[in-house]
Amino acid sequence: MSGTAGLPTGPYEGPYEAPPPHPHEPRHPDPHEPPPPGSYEPRPPGSYEPRPPGPDAKTPPAAPAPAAPVLLPGPEPRPERRLHPLTPLRRAWAPVAVILGWAVHDPNGTYRQLSALATGTLVLASLGVILVACVYGVLSWWVTWFAVTESELRIRSGVLFRRTAHIRLDRLQAVDVTRPLLGRLAGVAKLKLDVVGAKSRDELAYLAEAEARVLRAELLARAAGGAVRGPDEAERRVLWRVAPGQLAGSVLLSGGLFGSLCGAAFVSWLLWTASHSLWSIAVTAVPIVGGAATKLFRAYANAYDWTVGESPDGLRLDHGLLETAHETVPPGRVQSVRLVEPLLWRAFGWVRVELHVAGSQNSVLVPVAPYAAGRALVARVLPGTGVPEPVRPPARARWRLAWWWRGQGLAVDGHLFVARQGVLRRTTSLVPHAKVQSVHFTQGPWERALGLASLAVDHGANGTVRARARAADEARTVFHAQAARSRTSRKASPPAQWSRERP
């Protein structure tokens, strides 16, 4: 047996030889075989490209590219602005006030010290005080600036002690423009800011009138979450304007004048009985009547030309005779509305409408208006609601409140909790169910014996509205239903915003 046993026989027998290449198949050159003569062509200069390293090549790793700096989003920076150049005249009174306070504290000692000084020394001292006041006013104006960002208003002030106020725009309750009498002559205005939770109002005094209006419109627009409209304020639609004659009548019939006259007459009678001296009566009665007249004139001048308007920023209130004011009330943040009817006004059908806004002082919507106009204004503040007529307590409540039970009343509908109280000065309070914070049911021993109970609701403006001497069953039913009404109304009501479209 040959040594090739087990191997295939036939045409493949014998030593192995590579098959001839196919005539149409390209021949792969051997990398170790030199190129045939005449086949080498040098590459042109600049066309050489290095061969990439193989997997076994040891090349140092390339350094990582530097990362681009990450820019965090932030508010768009705005230039810092200063107050009006006339502001130092207002700030210059501080050193003078300190000196006057020292002089009033010890008038005798001040007189002795000033009498001992020569005339030239007094003149130099006066000039020094004026110079110090001017320097202080200029320094105070120089270090005071403000800036508006997308989310806040920054106010920096203080000469000896720096103070920076960061006022969040979403916490603004009202922005008012006030023009004092001297400020109107100089063409400047004061911007007052009412912020939620603040004990005092921040202000920017003074600004040019045009700049104050533009800044007010910008703050209101940013607080509402909308775009800034530009240099012009939002257009206003006038809802009601108080006539001067009606305002004068309401001031005279408010009760303050009659109370002062009665007090002056009583004091005059006592003095005449005791001394029979007309001089004593004049010295005592004239200041009383003069003080009452001054108070009435201030009330008339403050409410003169009272105009209620409506704009996308809220309700606009413009008023004032000597000192004009332009206020804005955000309707969505009104916690309760109050209708006030003094006894002497009821013969003319007049009413005063007041608003309670969270985080701010009580605001007057209109100082005097016919009852129908007052109800229409309430409908603009609380859209979709009316003013239901309160129902008196049962007749047995007279044993609890004697004569005053006739002035009590309660009404509850799908939108409002309404309570009325007062006989000489009737007050009707309206609280939307969505603004009720808590509800209370009280029943003392005397009320329990009479089958009566009292209700009270708290709203967001730190106020309480009470309905007294109600039937116990009625009060208990309203008490249990009020919590459910408040929860449902809060879920259904939209978030409070300033900018709201009205029909």
C-alpha cells in the first residue's frame, strides 16, 4: 500500500500547485515581491498621507478637547437707574430735622446757647447746617438706585447703613403713583409699592412723571406674567366717576361734622355754666370745630374727582385735589367686599364700597355711589356674582341682641357668604367661598336656651365676618356645608392674576 493511503486520488494527486488565475479576475500583487521594472511612479509632493497605526501600535492617547463653559439661564440684566435729580431736596431735610428735634427737646437750653453766640457765628453755623444738609441729600441720592429684572425689583439705599430691598414681582399687591402738590409743580411723582406680608410700603421718590407711569406699567405687566406693553400704560375703561356735589354731600352727612358740632355745643354749655365767659367758650369750641372742618376738607380733597376704571392690570382708581393718586387694585386678590350705608345716607340711597386685599390695608373702591352703581361695581370685582339680600334672624333673637337684632342678616348662595350687621351704620360683607380660610360655630348658654347660634368665617385679609343670632339648625347646616363649598370653589376658581380679559 502506498504512503498516500486515505488521500483522494484523481486529478488532485501529486504535489500541490496553486491553480492558475482566472483570466477575468484581478491579480493581487505580493507585498514582498518587488514591483516590475518601469511600474514605479513617485507620488507628487504634498500627496503623502501617513498610514493609520495598527492595533498593536503604541501611540499616546490624544488629550481631550476642553469642554465648553456651561451657561446657566438667568434673568436678563437691566441697567441700574437713579431717582430724579430733585430728590436731594427731599433727603436734605434729615439733618435739619435732627437739629430741630434737639432744639424742641430742650427749648430753654437752646435759647441760652444761641443767645450766647455772636451774629457772625450764627450765620456761619446756619451756612454749615445748609452745607451739611445739601451734602447729605446729594450722597443719599447718589447711593440710591433701583433695577427691574424678570422676577424682582431691587432698591438699594442708605448712606451710613446700606439697605437692599428685593421685591418679588409676583408678591406685589398694588403699585400706586402719588403726586404731592409741590411734586406736581416740579413735574415729579412718587411710586408706592404694596407687597404681601410687608409691614410698610416701599416707595421710589421721586421720579419724573412720565418715568413713573412707564415703570408702573412695566411692574404691573411683569407681575401679571405678561409682556411689557411699552411706554404707554394699559388703556382704561371708566366704570364710575363721583360727582363733586355728591361727594360734598356725603362728607357733610358722614356723621363726623355732626359729632364735632354736638361735642362743641356740649363743652360750650359746660363752660358757660361754670364761668359765664365767652372767651373760654371761644378758646375751647373754635379748635374743636376747626379740627372737624379740617378733617372734612381733607376727606373731600382726597376723594375729589374719584374715578373707577378697568384695565388688564386691574381696577384703576384715580383721585385727589391737592395730591393726586393713581392706584391699582388686582381683582383676583380681593378677599372680601364691604358695602357701608351710614344712617344719613340711606335717604339718598348712597353706599360706600370697600375692599379687603390680602397683605395690604383696606382699600376704598368708591367713596360714595348710588346703591345700584355700587352693586354693579361689586359685580366687576367678583365676576359672576350678585349681592343676595340677607335674611333677618328669627324674632326670638331680640332677647339676645335687643334692638340690634333688626340689623343682622345672613345669605349664602353658590358664590358668596354674605353677612349684615349694624343699625346706625349698616355694613354688608361679602366673602367668596374660595377665599374662606376657616368657619366657626359658636353657641353660648343664653343662645342655647333660645335655640340660637352664631357663625363666623375668616378670610385671607386677616379679617372675620360674623353672622350673629341665627337659628341653631340653620347655623349648623350652613357650618357643615360651608367647608364643602370652600373646597369646591377653591378647586374650580382659577389662580389669582392681575391681567384678566373682561367682556
